[in-house]
Amino acid sequence: MKKESVSATMPVLALRGLTIFPNMLLHFDVGRDTSIKALDEAMAASQPIFLVTQRDLTVEEPTQADLYSIGTISNVRQILRLPGDNARVMVEGASRGRLINLTQTAPFLQAEIEELEVPGIRHSSRTEALIRNTYELFERYTELSPRMNNDVLVNVMASDDPGYIADYIAQNITMRAGDKQTILEELRPTRRLEKLFQSLGREVDILKLEQEMQSKVRDQLTHSQRDYVLREQMKVIQNELGEGESGEDSEITEYRDKIAHAKLPEETEKKLNKELDRLTKQPFGSAEASVIRNYLDICLDLPWNKKSKERVNVEAARKVLDADHFGLEKVKERILEFIAAKQLAPDLKGQILCLVGPPGVGKTSVAMSVAHALHRKLARISLGGIHDEAEIRGHRKTYIGAMPGRIIAAVQQAGTSNPLLLLDEIDKLASSVQGDPASALLEVLDIEQNRTFRDHYLELPYDLSDVLFITTANTTETIPRPLLDRMEVIELSSYTDEEKLQIARLHLLPKEMKRHGLRRSQLKMTDDAIREVITAYTRESGVRVLERKLGTLCRKVAMRLVKGDVKSVSLTGDNLSQYLGVPKYHPEKLEGTSQVGVVNGLAWTQVGGEILQVEANVVPGSGKIELTGNLGDVMKESAHAALSYVRSRATQLGIEQDFYKTKDIHVHFPEGAVPKDGPSAGVTIITAMVSALTETPVKQGIAMTGEITLRGRVLAIGGLREKTMAALRNGMRTVILPDENLPDLDEIDQTVRRALHFIPVKHADEVLASALEAETVNSAPELNGGLNRGTKLTDQTVQIRQ
């Protein structure tokens, strides 16, 4: 039945890449404001809307010239508002229409539309044959296109209307927009189906070709490797067109350029080029290719020939070191010696220094200052708790997640081949079934071997001879001897109270005031107040706790300033307890008079020197010796050696020959909760025993230290600097020390040397002569060592004069 041609004015919606056919439902998203307003107008007026395809998809505001003349008169069934001023619409095509004149462009498109009359259908054998061929071809299409719904094929097979079949298939298959528009513009049903048949045949051929290419790609790869599939498809297409890829990949070219410009050693360059050749043979996306890329990136990122320019100037370096640290003269002198030698011999290789000292004395910070003074890059490696050799040497690159060791990683981080590497806490290395990291460091810290250091990951020799290694440790006892032998040990002893005072005044207090936003006019602290903090609130070898206490003071002062109580605060020794509370530490309260059996010994601890009183008591008994005070084996052995010496010298000392049968001796070291060990209390134990057995008082103000032998010889001890500081701090006037330690007096603080009298001794007789009250021992028989009867033992006192 023929329809009469009518025209009407209605809203127009321009479609981009879409075509709708009569009697078809289509839903799509709309984003342009003019399109949404056209839909709203059609819904509000209950009138149809003309859907027409744009010729150019990129045009945002189309005119009549930008639109095809043939479109579809449709009815809006539903509009769904979406976020972002978008809408999803469902429309149903009603009939074909021709755009006669675009009468309006704002706020939406509106035009005069003529409804087109579709000719009637004349069934013939030719038409039936065309319909059957279309059925068969469309069935093949659905087989090749897995996304096609079977219901579409059923609906096609159920119709014998050539015009409807053409419109329905064109609406539901993937075709170019121009081909769909051609079918829409054809009004004759049979001719329309012929055009559809031609386009459908072309689409079937394209699907066959796509399947052939996909089949070739799937023979090489799995379905999950999407990126590789896309690249292989491109290769197949290029091969089909005779445009195969030529030349090297840009990534490979970039690697080759980097290797060529890096000026690498011959062995290294050869190895990297070999790895690059392997990379070119790897299929894209393979795991091996990723491993090789990572290896090349790390190797080329290393500073093979890049060096930082050193500051080879002794005076300039001295100024930097003095500005950053107070004291530490040994370390500064050694660094300046290295700079001086470098100035005369520029090719001098890096050194290996080991800074040994108690916590908080500035080992790590002085290494940082050295890097600053030398203008070298600094990289810090914390070795505490490392128990795997691979942490030092790296893992083989064949392992998953392999990476270089910490040494190579630190050099890479520094960015130069001559950095300063700080190996912190080298005394805390551990070993396990994974290997011994200390053994791996043997090659690193050997200046004769580290020029060809081989990391397991790199598998290439890397020159570490220009690296300046500085290691830190709290003690050398836990460092393996072969490793210790490769390092030059510099000992950093505890700070004296005067040194702590200067450090606090010059460095710590200004730093804490700045950190807490205090000005000099707001906080003033006297030297007496700082001394009080040092002696009464801290007990350490370094200055870490002191720094925290100064920070506490700054916070307390800041609180008072914020409250408005005061405008400035002045801290003295008298008002310090108002801010820090009751003092935690008190000086040893020594007896003011000479006592029998009580001797002041000197001990070294991790936090500095201490006075260690030794008490001896003699009671009737069966000759037992009792040792108390939480003593170690070495100290117990020293006590037994002292007793043997006293027994061998009983006659000369005026002691009963059988005292070891009739008397019990009890030797006690106070503060029993604190473990004590070491041989340096030998002379102290002998003096306490002899004083108790002879009831001879020990002179007031004397402290002593020294190891004793069975023959009475006094041997050298360690920690003299800290021990003499403790003696001065606790009010001692005289210190008895081994004669072999006499050269060590040059190393102690000058304030201590001027304040104390030192008595060097070689034999226990000299200790007794100097420590015991003279009038009591004058009557003793002749002593071994050349002392005549009746000689005043105090004449053996030697004063070390400045």
C-alpha cells in the first residue's frame, strides 16, 4: 500500500557514526546540548523527531550542508538522564524522510521534513532467489561473528519482506556508515536488498581474513598476551601488504647508543652488547626480555666514569670539620693527612677507616662531615642485623626479583664512582645459612682487590678503588680479625664533661632553640646549668641524651612563653630542677676519712669511666674467700691471683703465715645488680686485702687501676682516658696506674692532667707503698723490689708534672 507524501516541521537530531532504519529500535547516548533540547522538545510536544547522520563526525555544530538529506522519522520512547549532562535515549524508527530545509539551529535543530513513499513489493523468482542467498550469506556471517545474537538470525529467517530484511540486517551488523546510508537512501525494497547483499558479502570476506590472521597469531602465543597479539597482528597485516618491518627497533637503537657513548671497559661493553643481542631475539612480552631490560638499565645507570671533583685543600677541609664537630682530633687529623697526601699524589686511591667508640660520640655525623669537607657524594649503608651474603654481593639475575647488592646500589645512588660510603654498625653483622656477609666484605674493603669487585647480579668487574670507605662500630671484639685487619681503626673515646659543655654551647643548644622557634633573647642558659644537666641528668659517653634534655628544656620554656607567664627565661644551676625534675644521678659519696679495707678502683663502661669501690673484710674462719657483686670470670680470677700474691708475701707484709687457714676473706663490689668483669681491678683487690689483713687504712683521695700477676707485676690496662675523668669527677687527687700506661697520659684531657697527680707503678709493692698509710707499714720486713726496712713508702710517689 502506497503512502501519500506529507511534510511537517519537527526537531532534528544529528547522529555521529549511527544510522537508524524504519521499524527498528535503537538506544544511544546523547551529549550535545542542542541534541538533548531537541529530544526534550519532541517529548514535550508528543511529536516525532528526525534522525539524520552527519557527513563529518568531527563537526560539533552541523549545518544543513553537514547532514545527509535522507534520514528516519522516529518516535522517542524513553530518555534516561546520566551524570555529566548526558542522556541515554531509546527511539523507534517510523519511516524514511527527506530534509527539505533546516529552519532553526538554536536552541536546537528544527527542519521541514518530507515523509517518503516506499514502493510496493513485487514478488518474483528473482526476488525469492535473492532472499534465499541473503539468508545463506547472513548465516555464514553469524558463524564468523561470535558476538552476533542468534535471535537476529531467527528474525531474519522469519521474514520474506526484502525491504525489511535489508533494513534489519543493516541495523544489526558492523558496516561503514556510508554503506548504511546508501541502503537507507534506497527506497525500492528489492534493489535495497541487492545493495545489502553486496555489502554483506564484503563483510564476510573481511571476517574470514581476520580469522586467518588471528589463527596465525594464536599458534605463537596464548590468549592472555593481549599486547603481543596486537603487535603480531600488525606484523601479519604488513606482511600481507608487502610492507614488512625493516631496521632496528627504536628501543634497541637507544640501548646501543647508550652503550657506545658510555665509554665502558672493553669487557663490560662486550658483555652488554651480548645481552642486547639476546634481547633482540626475545619475543615481545616474554619474562626473559624483562630480565634483560632491567639488567641493561641497571648497568647503564652505574657511574662507570663519572667522578665528583674533590676539594683537595687541607685548610678548607679543616674549617668544615671544626665547624661541624668539637674535639675528635684524631679523626680530623687522619682525614687531613689523607687530603694532604691526595694533594701531593692525585692518583692516591681511597682509604678504609673504622671509627670505633661508644654510642653517641659522633661517629656517623663525622663521616657525613668528611664527605662535606671533601666534596664527595655520601651514601650510607646500615649493616646492623644483615645476615645474608647476597645483601653485599647481590643475587644472580636469573632469580625472580634479583637486584644488585648494597655496595653497588649505594654507588648507583651516589651517582659517582668516587663517593664516600659509610658502612654503619659493622660490628653488628650476623651470619646464617645464607652465608657470612663479613666474608663478602673482605673483597670490598681490600684496596688491592676492590678494583675488580664482582657483584653477583652484574657479573662484571666494577672498580671500587676510588671509593672512600668509613665504617663505624661500638667495639672491635665482634669484628672478624681478617676484616678488622683491612681497616685502619681510629678510636673515639667518651667526651669529657668540659667537651660536652662546649658541644652543648656551640652546637646542641643553638640547634634545639632553632628547632623549637626560640630566640636568644627568650632563653639564656648559664654554663653552670649546662654542667648540672650533664652531671645530674645524663650518664652517657656521647651527647644524645644531653641533646634530648636540652630539647625538653626548650619545650618547657616554649610552653611558658606561649602562656604569657614570662617574656624570657634564664636557666641556672639553681632553678634547673623546676624544668627537669629531681636529678637522676648523684656523684659517688666517698667517705671523708681513710678507711681499712675500702679502696677506690677505676672502671670503664660503655657510658664512660666510673669509680668502683672495693671492700674487703676479714673474719675468723677456715680460710675461705668469698667474692660478691655480680662478678665475671676474669675478675674472679684476678681476686684469686691477688690472694696468692698476698700469701706469698705474708711475711714481708707483716701478716700471719697461717691467715689463709684461720681467717675468711670477703671481697665485695657494691652495686651488685650491675655486671662487672675485667682484669684491671687486680691492684685494687690486693690493696683492699692487705689493708684488711693488716688493719692499715687506705689513704684518702687515691684511686687506682692495673692488672696484677702472681709475681706482683702490674700490667697495662685500657680506657685510661675515661677512668681519669671519673677520678676527677669524683674528687680524687691521686691516681695510681701501670707504668706501661705512662705514654697514654698524652692522650687524656689537659684539664684532667693538670688537676690530678699520677703515680706510675711496675710492682704491687709500689702500689701498697703509695696507697696505705705510711706509719703502719714502716715496721714491715724488707720488701721485694729494693725497699729497705723503715723506708717511708710515700717516697716512691712519682708526680707527673706538666
